[in-house]
Amino acid sequence: MTQAVVSDPGERVPGRWWTVRLDAVGRGSTAVRVTCSRPACAEQRLPTAAAGRAAAVAHFGAHLRAAAPRDGAYCACRTEGCRTHLPGPGRPARTEPWRCGGPVVLAVVTDREGRWWQAMECCSRCAAATPGARTVGSSRTPAPRTAERPAHAGVGVPQFSDHRAPAETAAPAPTPRSVPARRRPRQGKIAQRIVPHDLLPDTLQDELTELGDLFRAYQRREQPDLALLADLQERKARAFTTWAAVTGDDTLREEAGRAGQAAATIRFQHRQRTGDHTHGDGPAVTRLLTVPTQWEHVRSVLTHVAGHTPLPGPDARLLVLMLTLRTAHTGTGNLVGQDVDALGLTDPQSLVEELTGCGWLSLPGTAGDLLASRPENPTPITVPSLVPSEDGTGPFTFGRKTRPKLSGWAQRVVTDKKLRKARASAATRLLALTLAAHTDATGRLGPDSQGITLDTLTTRVPVGPAELQPLTDHLTAADWLTDPTLTDTHLTGHLTERVLPLTCPLL
């Protein structure tokens, strides 16, 4: 191999180096931005990560197609001070300087998480010495477009800032080789994993490669198709289970489990949106909370409040729950007297005073001022424990648009017309909230209609096991619950059809 010592880079043109990045636009938004380090490339903003990743890959691929490696370029990595060219402290010592060699190539390095894509023009020897680098083009292989022929301008189309070579110095088009170069087999990729080219059986390799292509094609769709996506997730679960069995890799088995759960969730969501219950029982139900993740957020709030209520008793638990939902995103919110009066508390003023006295709640005035406030002049409230920390994190993961939906759901449950007419206690309303968040899709209590354990009930509703029977009877009389059976371990039954829209089924 002919080797050229990079001793005087001024005699050669500098190699190009560019990076395409995918970053979030900001907290609480699904939008992303695609940026390119080439000065002439404009930033792009896309509504979702999937759309952004597709745009970033397309932009990076356009760069690669437009940038044929130049035989007269010296290694771009040398200008970046890589450890190969610039040995120093902590790097392996050499008895002689690094010598570049071989044809100039385009070396590509990508992030496994799909957040950035990087390419550099360097010699083949440096490309081989760069961890994770993959060669996609060589100066000795003809290319359909040379680096001196830029792409057309426009947003999302790569533009090089170094196209200033005079026409008289432009290199002539290379002569096509008479014998085509051997091509590697196409390498499949799925879920940020490379499908090994020697994976057996061949049918598994083909299935994984095809699934990766189908998922990428789905991301490019303009409209979602939940039935199709559920089918793809089910195929992925089966394929990854087989892959795990062949290789013994437990992470593949975990990925298969996640794909199976995703398929079930997406299938359920599709039935909820379309009213198709050919795979389930009962009529279609239009729920107040339509997204399964919102149901998980409901249960996370119930769990948090069960462990962070500063005062004992059902009245305190119910008020803390409703105030938590009002202030969950920023730790602050607005409240009026009728919001508290509607909860059926025994002594709301004393309870508010106790919460402010222990420091859990902060008010600008007195408890009496809060209870007297009207909708046209609400009282600002603060729950210090829910105020996000300096890094912006708090006890909950849902955003500002989800918070009012969860709060509205809880308000609808505890102020249900029949519960109000029956003057239901705080414990009865807490039990109604708990049951609504722990049913299956048809309204039967517990996962797989097995009922809810007494431990779960007494954790969510701070009463003794002996007090659950009267509460259950109250919900039955209020047309919330039918056929309840309370044993020493479980409560079984079925929520009535009229309250099914308020349920948050377990998946």
C-alpha cells in the first residue's frame, strides 16, 4: 500500500467533517430540531421524534450522496486532534509518527440512541482506527455526484460551504471501472440493534430485517394506523423471543416483553377509538380519559398521595388528593370555596388550617378566605413539596396539558350526582376513585376480573377492613357497583354501565 506522510497539510485540501444532530426543542414539548454543522444547512423543526429522526437520516444521507471523497484531501480527524494523530498524556506512546495511508474515504460514526450522525473525510487507515466507524465511499470508487457539484438549495437539503474550487482545477470525472465492486449484503437494523449477517436461521434474519424496514416505513406515514402498528409489535415480540432463544441474550427477551405489552396497549387503544370490540366483551365505551398512559398517571397520583398525606383520616386524604391534582405540574394552582365544599368533608375549614399549620399547604390568606372565594376571584395555593427542583423534575412525569385532564376526571368522580344526593362520605368517594382506576375494560374489578386485594383498598382508602363493607354498600346504593363480594382477601364485583366512562382500565 502506498502511504503518504501527513507532514505538510498546506499542500492538500482539508478533509470535511460534519455532524447532524437530533435534539428536543424544549421541556414539555414533543417537537424536535434537526441541525447540521455545515454552515449553509438550515435548522429544521419537526413535530415528533419519529419525524425528526427520519428527516435527520434523510439529510445525512443526502450529504453522503453529495460528497464523494476527494483523493487530494488530508484527514479531517487530524484537524480535530484525534488520539491517532496527536498522541499525548494517557495515550499510547509511539516510536514513530502516525502515517496515513490508502485511498481517501468517507467514514461514518453514528450514535446507538439515534441522536447524532457524523461523517468525516479521511484516509482508509484512519477510518479503520476510528472506533465504530463505517466506510461508505472511497476516492477510488466513482460516485454519481462529485463534491464540486452541490445540491440544490432549500430547507433540509445539504449545502457545502467549501465549494469554491475554480473550474479549471476541478478534477475530471473518474472513469467507470469495467468490473463492478463487490457489495456487502444489506445490513438489517431494528430497535437500534444491528441484525447480525450470520444470524441463523435465515428466516429469522429476514424477518428482523423486514420488520426494521416496516417500522421505519410506519414512522414516515402521515396518518397513524393503530391496527397495523399493533400487528408490527406482535411480530416484533415473536421475532425477538426467537432471537433471544437462539443467542441466549436476556435483553432481547426483555425487548420482546416490552413489544408484547405495547401491542396489547395499542390494540386496546384502537378498539377504544373505533368502537370495535370483536376481541372483547360489551359495547364500546367513550372514556373521559382516552389514553392508557393517562390511566397510569392516575394510578401514580393515587399511590403518591397514599404515601405523602401529612394528616390521618379519609377527609384529609381526599382533600390532599384533589389539591395534589390541582398543583401537580408546578406546585401552584387556583382554588375556590365551592371546590372544597363539593367534597363532602366534615369540617373543611379546620382541615385546611391543619394543612397550612403543618406546612404542607401555603395560602396568601386564611382558610376562611379560601372557603369564601368565588370563581371570579380564586385563591392561589402552593404545595411546596410539589414545586419542581432546580433541575426541573418533580414527583410526577406528566406535563401541563395532562394535569387538568386528570384533575377533571377526579372531580367528575367525587362530585358524581348520585354520590352528592346520597351525601357520600370522603371514604366512600375515595373508594369510588380507587375502584374506577382498577377495573378491566368491561368494568369488572381487578386485573383479569380477579378483584382488588384488601391491601390495595386499605392503602388507597385509610379505613380498617371492617369498614369496607358499609362503604361498598353505599356505592351499590348509589348505582356505582353491582354484585359486590367482599372476602378476607379481595373485593370482586362490576361497575355499573353509567360510570364506565369514568373508569381507567388496567392493561
